[in-house]
Amino acid sequence: MTDSSDVSTLIAQIELARTRRLDPAHPDTEAIRSTSLKALDPTLLRDYLTSCRSRSRRLAALDDTEVLRAAGVIAPSGEVTLAGIYAMGKNPQRHRPSLGITAAVLMPVGAKERTRDLIHLTGPIPDLLDGAMPWIARNTPTSIRYDDLGNSREVPVLPMWAVREILVNALVHRNLDAATEAERIELRVVGSTLVITSPGGLRGITEDALGQPDSKCAVNPVLYEICKNLHTTDGARLITDESGIHEVRDAVARADLPEPILRNSGFRFTTILRWPAMETAEDADKAPALHRSPGTPPSGVPRRSAPFTPPAGVQRRPASATPPAGVPRRSGSSIPPTPASGVPRRARPKQPLPIFPGSPASTQRRPVSTTSSRQTSPKAPTDAQRRLLPDLPQPAPANVPADKRAADAVVPEGLAALSRNAPAVWTALSTSRSMNGLKGATGLSVQQLRRALQHLIGAGFVEMVGGQGHKETTYRRRPLKDRTD
């Protein structure tokens, strides 16, 4: 069943497409009343003219006014066009208040405040880009990575080149006609996602064609050509011919992040970038026991099923089978007699509670039953159990010498100085484990494990077997002779 909102959106897209087909408008060429070259930023204008003449032999022979008129910066009347004001104006928002960016971090439900770091960016396109990129950088997380020399560096979790390309597309290809005159470009950080919304949808291209060769279609062709000759404050060209959605997807894939989500509603175009959820520094320093309630098994360990409840109308057999007074007990009954008043009951042996990997009780030695003189070795898990619980610790082989087991239990000196959680990770790596296996064995979060493993690998105590980001990757202790300490 189709939602009514989807039907309304589809009808709006059809009406908008029919209007644009019957009356194709180019609002970026519209002349802004009572404007002149004084409305343009002199630094941007000078840089633009220099770039135009260096890239075109014909424009190099023209004077400034002729170059600006040929490029569509000024109209035949001498007034500055909307494209010229938006790209190089001193204050474009004076003529069109919606030519700006609103950015905010949306807080979760129940927080004391609804938003954080709310800003409104104004100015021409280069200034908007220069103001938006630092905001995105400070409101998205970073990760620690090691270079070829072993030096740790803090880098953004998102590929900033891809973020810049998406933001430039939103600025240059936003709709400029009256249908979206009151809408600004919006930047939102929601949890572990960055949402960039631009007024107006795709024109002359479909979502499936985005990123395909020869599929570019500028919404504002005059503005697009002007921005090709503009630079940001760091000297970088605003638009390059080599950039596009295809390159953005490649950059995101190289960063091991999910593919960007592109949504076109006809009235707005939204791009969503995602990254793995990370904890704050305050949460990362907390003890592992605080991350789950006591008695809760780790991830991957099944819970015990609930007790059987009989169907309605079926009476459960009473727990106590003691017959009423005066009723003789049936001979041969296996139910033990109830002791008389004053006679102490024989204490039943307590059953040991289940112990989950990583819990404090799992490190204690279980008592050996004295009812049997023969001690049975633990059974190996079946194939079905391995598929359900792939990361449960396996029982140690019986032929491992005692001195070898004692050596594995010893934590090397200096691990606590590397990281708070390094000793726990080292202890869990008595056998090779994956990231999920370490999570189940230690009770630590993925972010805590990554930090501890980075320090252990950098110090030469642990090595990674496999590639970063692969599910099959495991971690193991390095032999003593191979360590760098």
C-alpha cells in the first residue's frame, strides 16, 4: 500500500517537471535591481578576472566589463546577475536572504537542549564553503591511524575531500527560483550521520544516473561556469572537472564507510554520510561493567529461554506433592516425605550459576565435584554451536604444559601504562580472537577495543592477522622474540 505522502510528493514532482519543461527558466541570469560592480567583492572579482584570462585566449583580449558580461556576471543593463551576486557579492543575503547555510547538531530525545553549535553562515559561495568545512570538522569524530613509520595521527573519520565535493554541489546546484526562495541549505549532524540538504531537486538527470560518465547536468549553468574560475581562501579551485559523485563514492569506499545515501524529492536533494557509532571520551573511560547490567550475557551469547507456560485452560501440576492430612501416601512414590515439625530439612546442594565469558566469575576456578572420582573433559562445541557462537572461547587443550599456561596468564609490565584496557585485552588474547570475540570476552566496546589494540600493536605486543575493516581479521599476541620492547 502506497503512503499518501509519497503520492503527494510524486504529484508535486510531476507538476514541477511539467512547469520546467513548458517554461524553462534560468534564474541565475536574472538581473538584481539597482546593483553595480560595487556590489561585488573586489578580491574575488580580481581573482576571477585573472583566472578567466589565464584560461581563455579570447577573454584575455577583452576589458573587465566585456569579460563579466560575456560570463554572465552582469546583465546587458549593467546590473549584476543573481549568479554574480551569489558567487562574488559582498553581501548576497541582502538581496536574497535564503542564499546561506544553517548548520546545527541535533541532540537526542530527552536531552536538555534540542540543538548544539547552531550557526547561520552568510556571504558569497567561497565564504560559505570556508565557514561550513570547519564546522563539519569540529562536529564529526576523528580516529587515530598509524602511518608507515608507526606514528599515530588523528584524522577525520569522514573523507573531507568527499564532504567538500558534496557541499560544493549543494551550493552551486541549489534551486534559485521562487519555488525555494525561502529555503536555505541545511547541515545537520544527527548521531553518526551528516545530512546535507539543498533546496530543489535534480533537473535533467535521475538518481540512478548520478556518478555515471557523461551524466552531468548543471541546474544553474551560468553560476556553474562562474564558479569554475573561483578559489577559496587557501587557493584551492572551487570546482574541478575531475570531481563528481563517482569520485565521492570511491573516497567513501576507501575509508571503509557505508555508501552515501542520495535522495531526491523534487523540492530538495539530500545527501547522507554515515560513520560507525563512537563513544565519547567520558564513556570510553568507564569500567566495562557499566556498559551492561549485571547478569546480562555479552553479545553473541544466547539468553536462557523463559520457563514454559501451559496453554489457557490447562492446570499446572502443583510444585508441592505433599498429600493433605489423613490421606495415605501412595506406595512406590518417588516423592520424598516431608519431615515432621522441628526436624531440620536436609540442605540441597546449590547449583552453580551460569558464568559468561568476560564476567568476574569467569576468572575464578570452578569447584570440582567430589561425587565422582573421574573428571570429564569439556565437550567440544558442535558445528551448529560454532555457527551461533563463533567467538566463544574454546577450552584449553589438555596437553598444554602448566608452565606455558602460567606464562600466558602473566601480564607483561608496562601494559597498564599503554592503555587502561590493554591488560584486559592482553589477557583475552591467550588465543587468537576477532573483534567480536574480544568484545564478548572482555565486555569492552568496539571503540575501547580499538584504542587498546592500537597501543598494543604500536608497542609490539599484538599483531593483526588480516586487513583492516574485514570481518575475518583476528588479533593475536606476538612472540617474545619478535617484540620491539
